[in-house]
Amino acid sequence: MMEIVSAKGSFAGEVRGLSLWKALSDADARAIRAAYRQHGVLVFRRQSLSEPELLAFGKAVGDPRLYAETHWQSTVPEVILLSNMQDQNGAMLGGLANKPLTWHTDQSYYAVPVTGCFLYGVEVPSEGGGTRWASLYGAYETLPAELKQAVEGAVATFSYRARSAGSAKANDNHDWERRLRETPDVKHPLVNTNPATGRKALFFDPGTVTGIDGMAQDEADDLLERLLAHTVRPANVYEHDWRPGDLVLWDNAAALHARDGFPNAENRLVKRMIIALDPTQHIIPPVAA
């Protein structure tokens, strides 16, 4: 029987007693979607999933979409590979290799971010490679009054060029020039409201937000630093220790995440999917004028 408990005492939910390789009942699918909306991060342990089964799960929670880096695709186009491994021809298998990834939220630089996402661990290193999530709901709800006043109604500029500078351009496995052409800067509010629950969440992306409308650059930088420090306090973070068969589902409008690096001598293979979520049930950050 399925149950949902706190993952390691954090805001994230751990779903137990469910085999995702089996077709979900309507009741279980509804329960997962409700928990997804509530927690923002859901953890499923001890799964054994083919790529068609991963696709079926994605369809149970939203609308799976194709990722921009099509050469990272696996046998099912909606599933991409993240790894530091090579194929039989010596080419990189998937993307992101073994480098650490600082706190960020995926696809914030799009006019309509595809906020749903999951990672499924196939092969994980014996050391390093951990992933952490910080709740953007919890961050907003615990903001000091001064910061809450500063972010209400504020609009920020999100820039793919800023996000990728110094990393993607140097990575010949990443089609940086094409992505730049397709991804102009966009503006989103720093605070958004879930239409189904009325719950508010911060929405910002360190390294991607380049400014805040009507605010001097040094003032905006200071505010963003304070928001990040507040958001990633240990009490507001879930840290996942990966084991093969783990699947972690999260909402990018409700959580920041970060990844530790790991030794390149250690193999890591993770499968990833992005999922468009129901805009009546989840925050889809709007474009601000």
C-alpha cells in the first residue's frame, strides 16, 4: 500500500510501497499528483524502470517534452542521458559529465518554463554526485518581513547567456550557439502563486538572473545573495544520497537544486525527463512585461 512520508525529515516527500514499473491506478496517480503539488520534491526508492516505463510515469504526472539538446536523447526521445561515460566510439554519452552544478532551477530562462523534471539513477558513483533541493515555498514563507516586502511585485531578468557563460561554450557536447539564438532574455516575477492552493513561492535562479527592474545593480545583487542564503539554509534543504533505482521528481518552480562533483574515475549514468505541468495545479512563471 502506498504511503508518503517526509524524506529524511525534510520538506520533500518519500513515496513508499509503489512499484512504478506497474501501471498506476487512478487513485495512486491522483495521490502522487497531489503530493507533487504539495511537496515540490518526491522521492521513489528501489525502482527498476525501462525507458518506456519512465515515459509512462512522466505521462502520469504531466506532459513529457523534448529537451533542447537532442543529441543527449536515449532510445525514447523524451528521455535524456546525463553521464561522464563514453559510447563505443569514444563520444560522450549524454551531457554534464562529472562537474559540480551550483544552485539553480532548470529552464528558468524560457518564456514558458517546463517546470516538471525527474532524474532516475542507473549507475551512481561510490563517492560524490549527491543532489540537494531547497524549497522555494518554504523560502518565501519564512522570509523576514524586510525581504518579503522587497520581492513582492519585483520582476527579474533571466538570461541563458549569463547562465551558460564560461561553461557550456567550452563544452563541445553542448550546442551553445544554437541555444543562444533560440533563448533570448526573459522577465519573470520573483514571487508567484500556485493557482490551486494560493501558496506563494520565490522564483529566482542564481547565475541566471542578471538584474531586477527598477533596482540598481549592486542593490539587486545584494538582494539575490540574501535570498539565496535564506533559501539554502540546512533546515530548508533535502539532500539525496543516490542509489541505483532511485527516482526523484521535482517542480522547478518550487525548488532550487545543486549537484556535487565526483571523481571522473567513477561512473555515473542518470536518466532525465522534463515534464510540462498542469497550469491550473502548478506554478508556471509568467512572462512579465
